[in-house]
Amino acid sequence: MLSLIFLSLLGSAFSGPVDFQYANVTDYQHYRLNDDVTPSFYDVRLFFDPNSASGFNGDVSMRLIVNNNTSRILLHAMAMQIQSVQLFADGSQTNLATNYTLSTDETHFLEIVSSVNLTVGSLYVLNIAYVGTYATNMFGVYISTYQYMGQTQNLIASQLQPTFARRAFPCFDEPRFKAIFRTTIYAPAQYPTVRSNMPIRATPLKPEVQGYVKHEFEDTPIMSSYLLAYLVSNFTYVSNEGQQNASYRIPFRIYSRPGTEDTAQFALDFGQRNMVALETYTNITYDLPKFDKAAIPDFAAGAMENWGLVLYRYVKFWNVF
Ligand SMILES: *[C@@H]1O[C@H](CO)[C@@H](O)[C@H](O)[C@H]1NC(C)=O
Ligand SMILES: *[C@@H]1O[C@H](CO)[C@@H](O)[C@H](O)[C@H]1NC(C)=O
Ligand SMILES: *[C@@H]1O[C@H](CO)[C@@H](O)[C@H](O)[C@H]1NC(C)=O
Ligand SMILES: *[C@@H]1O[C@H](CO)[C@@H](O)[C@H](O)[C@H]1NC(C)=O
Ligand SMILES: *[C@@H]1O[C@H](CO)[C@@H](O)[C@H](O)[C@H]1NC(C)=O
Ligand SMILES: *[C@@H]1O[C@H](CO)[C@@H](O)[C@H](O)[C@H]1NC(C)=O
Ligand SMILES: *[C@@H]1O[C@H](CO)[C@@H](O)[C@H](O)[C@H]1NC(C)=O
Ligand SMILES: *[C@@H]1O[C@H](CO)[C@@H](O)[C@H](O)[C@H]1NC(C)=O
């Protein structure tokens, strides 16, 4: 996060989950997951309605690899109600999950128990349906507001670093458990601007759901959960599309609330220059097919480097660029 430094300068307004106490490292082992079962692929559906603060529905289907003899799968889930858990050996229709426990302590462990020992080297599919809650401290998925023409407008944004992907969907929420993430967001039609790390998928896979517009995104590269990001809004954008060249080759968009397009144009220009400068400096080319930045009215950090969808605190965005 650009700005743990800002946070310490800004003090109490941003204390809370980010205010870590790394006093005794030996105490942290019991927060860690094991390597017995590890994820390779997640297929996540999220039903996000900025007008409905009560919570959101979601489901995830993950592919798991078994590395060790075990009948217990340990992963993370936080601030959600689990509705169903199903575990299948690849290709089988037999649900192996017998029970599960979602801890209420700070480990956020979700433990799933299988009726049989899982076979080392085999593939399993774990399906979980749940009802999530929007965060009220801006860590996790949350509802943010801004004023537009005298009216309060809502939007949904996310801040999943360091440990809040587990609030969006059950997952192995440590950076080392890298996997491919497929995301589908269902949102009401009044909020047409729905973005995530990857571009919209050209060939849709998921069913339509009554009352929602479906936004399906391409699969991510193999990555850590904390870098995922979501935006559901009626923001507008400015873009370099149609004006790309050899150095400004990535489709680049700046999303912000309606009426701020002039300033967004400035951010677009400098955003691209920064990207090219960093590519030259690091000798590493930007590897995703698109680059979005969005200015969020309430945002806990100064900015968050989510791959493909960088989110800024509104005031920082306009100050910095
Ligand atoms: C750190 O935690 C360990 C294990 O709980 C404990 O034995 C030890 O006294 C703690 N050290 C300090 C400096 O608090
Ligand atoms: C397998 O599980 C056992 C018992 O929990 C543990 O001692 C061992 O380290 C694990 N092996 C691997 C490769 O994770
Ligand atoms: C799992 O258990 C089987 C039989 O109990 C054993 O042959 C095998 O070595 C074990 N695998 C691991 C990774 O511990
Ligand atoms: C699962 O069920 C078994 C048998 O009822 C019980 O012993 C065990 O504690 C349960 N485990 C969890 C994680 O709920
Ligand atoms: C799973 O394997 C362990 C050790 O290999 C064994 O003690 C246990 O009984 C097995 N559990 C089941 C449900 O087969
Ligand atoms: C979306 O933005 C428009 C202005 O572009 C505004 O009139 C409208 O009320 C907004 N709707 C919602 C649901 O935020
Ligand atoms: C690409 O376009 C930008 C913006 O118009 C310009 O500053 C830059 O020099 C161009 N680069 C190349 C290699 O044409
Ligand atoms: C930059 O990366 C390329 C390709 O990996 C490599 O061939 C080249 O030597 C690197 N240049 C520098 C200055 O490190």
C-alpha cells in the first residue's frame, strides 16, 4: 500500500486494522495456514448492490491440490455467514464435506472436514456459498459515498491488503498462496461502471441473474489474493484508447465521479508517463492487458497498487498528479 507512511502521519483517523503490533513474532505461527491443501484456481461470483448496505451474496468454486494426508482443509473467511459447503473429488458427484467451523477469533480460520482422507496429488473442487458483510472501516469491500448535484451517491470499492480478501470470499488469504482468479460481479443496472483487475471477458460463461447486470472478467495471471480489487459505481472515465503508441501501448483509463473529466485527463497523462518511467527504471514491462485508476471518495490508504485497478483516495489523486 502506498502509504503506510501516510497512515502513521495521519494517525488516529486511520488506526484500526492497519495499526499492527509486530511485538512478538513467535506468537504469529497460530495465524498461519498449513501447506496440506493449496489452491490453484478460484471462480468467484459477487452480487454487489451499492444501495443495499445489509450485505452481499457470493459463491466461490476453487480447485485444490492435496499435498499431504489430511481430512481437514484450512482456509480463511471473515465476517460472513456460510450457507453451504461442498467438496468433490475431481469428476465425482459425492459431497465429501461433513462439517465446517468458521472461527470467531482473529485467525479467521474456516476449517472444512472431509468424510475421507484426501488423496495426495489429487485435485478436489470446493464450493462455498455465503452472505458477506460490507466493511464499515474501509478494509474489505465497502460502500462509499460522494455528493453529486446535491445528492448523495453510493459506490462499492475494495481494499483487500493486507488480510481482507477473506472478507470478499473464502480463500487462502496469505500472499504465498498464489492462484488464478476468475471474477464475475452482478450489479444493478443503475451502476454500469463495474471494474476489476482484468478486462471484461469476451466470451461469457455465467448465467444471467434476474435484477442484475452481469460483468464477467477474464482470468487473472497467477497472483496473490490481496491484490484483487472491485469497483461498482456510475463513474465516468477518460481513456487513451484510440491514441495508443509504442510506449503508451496499454489501454489506460481514469475513473472518477461525473464532472471531473478535465482533471482526470491530467491524471491520465501523468499516469501513463509514470508507467513508462517505471518500466524503464525497472526494466520490467507492465504485464496486464489494461490499466485502470479510480478516485474513491473514502479510501483508507493514500492509494493501493491493485494490479490492473489502482484505487486512490480522491484527495490524494488530485494532489499527487
Ligand atoms: C513471545 O511469545 C512467546 C510464546 O507465546 C512467549 O513465550 C514469550 O515470552 C513472548 N515474548 C515476549 C517478549 O513477549
Ligand atoms: C504433513 O502433515 C504432517 C502432520 O500434520 C506434518 O508433520 C508434515 O510436515 C506435513 N508435510 C508437508 C509436506 O506439509
Ligand atoms: C499418505 O499416506 C499413505 C498411506 O497411509 C502413505 O503411503 C503416504 O506416504 C502418505 N503421503 C504423505 C505425503 O505423507
Ligand atoms: C466434525 O464432526 C465431527 C463428528 O461429529 C466432530 O467430532 C468434529 O469436531 C467436527 N469438526 C468440526 C470442524 O466441526
Ligand atoms: C486419515 O489418515 C490418518 C493417518 O494416515 C488416519 O489416522 C486416519 O484414520 C485417516 N482418516 C480417515 C477418515 O480415513
Ligand atoms: C449516477 O450518476 C448520475 C450522473 O451521471 C446521477 O444523476 C445519478 O443519480 C447517479 N445514480 C446513482 C444510482 O448513483
Ligand atoms: C506516445 O504518445 C505520447 C502522448 O501523446 C507521447 O508523449 C509520446 O512521445 C508517444 N511515444 C511514442 C513512442 O510515439
Ligand atoms: C532488460 O531486460 C531485457 C530482457 O529481459 C534484457 O535483455 C536486458 O539486458 C535488460 N537490460 C538491463 C539494462 O538490465
